Amino acid sequence: MSDPNEPSQPSHDEDLEAMASTMRRGGRRRSPVLSVVVMMFGVYLLVTMFGDVVYWLQPREPRMLGNASEVLRDGAVDPAVANRYVVLEGTPDVQHAARLQAKDKTFGYVRIVEGGGSLFAAMPRQGNEPQDNFEGRFEGRMMPLGRIRSHPFVKQFFDAEGIVTLVDVERTSLLEALRTNRRTIEDLDGHLVETTGDDRIRIVVDQPDALVQLGKTTFPRASDAEAAVARLGYPYVRAEREAQTFHVFHVRVPVADRPNVSARLQEGLSVPANTADPKLGVAVLPRTTTYVAKLSELAMEGDKVIVPAGEHARRSTLEVGPNSKLQPTSGNRTSIAIDPAIVAVVRLERSVVVAQDAYVVLVGVTPDDEFVSAMLWLLVLVIVIINATTLVLVWHRRAS
């Protein structure tokens, strides 16, 4: 197997040998047709090898690109860096590294996280070198991934890994995208993220009800614990499942008031400070719920976000009843309306696949490594010129 990082074109050595063989068979009385064949073959080699010559002519000092995110334009690598000797820094995705054996050489392939599925690095590896031993600095030749022989292997491997990335996005940007059917959403750094209907959205909401736990040593009787909760003046209900070490209540207390609830419940009681014993004192815990759906399944209805109920379809919710206490409501819902005000986090889940215009940094490949290719290219150029000159002379003789 040949070097998988070589450009995906026929072997230059084999092509040159075939050209020389063709010329030898022609002898001194070579037919003009044979000269045309040799010249066409040579032009083909000049075109396919020209990229190696251009790289050989690059400055011996690499071009500093900075962080990998700086070479991206709308999620794709800037084509201006193609076939350049570069240095860039990025985060290697060591959890999804690939290894390819080619004859006596081993190559490691890693995805650079900042590039999504558009930027990779390939580097020679020692046989006993750990699979996940990748640095965050990559120096070498930047090439379109589709131009190297190992492109099918790289694409198949990384697409099969099922890589998913999470992007925290602005809540207001998601709401605006749902209202206008816009395909771009702004992340927390202000960057626009292109989305599809199949991208999944995680919406984490702060439930309006806090979970209040009262230690059974501090409140030995259940009636004492409920009386203390009732004195708060907020709608509440005792939890269906009672813990062994504390009483549990759901209390609809505003988020801003929750820091004061513990102090009010423990007022007049002797409770050690910062105790970790659940049987002592009071704990007020926030409750969150996460809804997951495809972006195409979300909608806006008035000022509410409508999400499929999914696994929450049969779960009961709490609402304030006529006696100012919380009471459960039946499930069997197909969708849930969410108030944007209680949305704490919005995350975009993206499946990472190898982009059609992906690039790879061939680590350790310098312009000097293409010296032989450049000399071969010059040799082919000379052969093409000789054959072209021969054709011109034959044409002149026949014309005269």
C-alpha cells in the first residue's frame, strides 16, 4: 500500500517509466503520432505534479495561522490556505483518533475540534506510540482531504463514529429563529451557527417548584414539618415518596425568594452551621427538566415554545388548586408549552460528519520533502519540450 497521504493520482515514478519506455520503442525514426502521445502523457504529468512543485517553492518558514477557528469562514476552511506550509493550533479530538497502516508506515488521523468536520490532521506514528498522544500544534502541508489517497478511509471512519458536539446558543436567538424560520442561530460567543431541521435541541428549564427537604432530627414529626412549610405562605404539596432521613415537599417559591427560605424554616431552631447530615436542618433545591427534540419539531405559539412531550408525556405536573395548594395534573400530553422566562440553557446537538470540502494538515511534510517531485516535474517538462520541438520540425519539413 502506498503512502495514504500522497495526492490521489497515479504514481509519478510509474508514469515516468511508462513515458521512457514509449520513447525507447519509438527509436530514432519515431512516428509523429508517438511524439503526440508522449507529449500528451507528459502534459498530464505536468498538471498532476504541479501542486507538489508549487509546495516546493513555498517559503521554508511556515505561515502562522493561529488558532484553527481563525481559518474557518462560515464553518468551512478558507481555500486560501490550500497547499501551503502552515502552523496552526487547535484541540485534537483524541477520543476519536484513527490509525492507518501503510506498508512499514503508520499514520494517525485526528479531528481538530474547532473545525467541526472540516479540519483534520494526519501525522506519522511509531508502532508502539499511544493512540491518543496528539499535541495541539500542527505544522505541515495543508491539503484538501479529497486530494489524498486515504480520504475514503478517513471519511468512513469518522462518519461511523457518530460524533456529537454540543453548542450553547442564545435563548433569544432560538426564539427568533423559530418565529422567522431562520436557519442560523447565534451561540454564546456571538457566532452564527448554520442549522438543519435534523439538528437536536436541548432545552433546560428551571421548574417553578423548589424541592424542600427538612431533616427528621430537626423536625421529628411530619405535622411539624408541614406546619413550617405552610407558614411560608407559598403553594406546596408533600412529595409522594418520603425519604428515610428527611421530609420532602414541593413548594412554588419564586427563585429570588429561595435563598431566604432556609433561614425562615430554621428560625428559632438550633442547627449546626454547614452540616452535611441530611437529618439536620433544611435544604432548598432547584428542580430542572430537560426537553430534547429536533429543531424542526419546535414551534412558537404566542410567546410560548412548543416542544414534543416525548418521555414527559405521561408525567404529571403540579398546578395551584383552589385551596392554594399544589395538586398533580394528569399526563398523556402530546406537546408542552414552555415559558421562555424559565429557560435556563439551550444547547444545539450537532452530528459531526466529514465535510465535502474538508482539509487535512499533513504534519511534518515540509517544502523540502517535494524536492524529488520538483526535479521529476522539470524532467518531464524537458521531455515535453523536446517532443513539441520534434513535431514542429517534422511539420516544417513536410510543409517545405
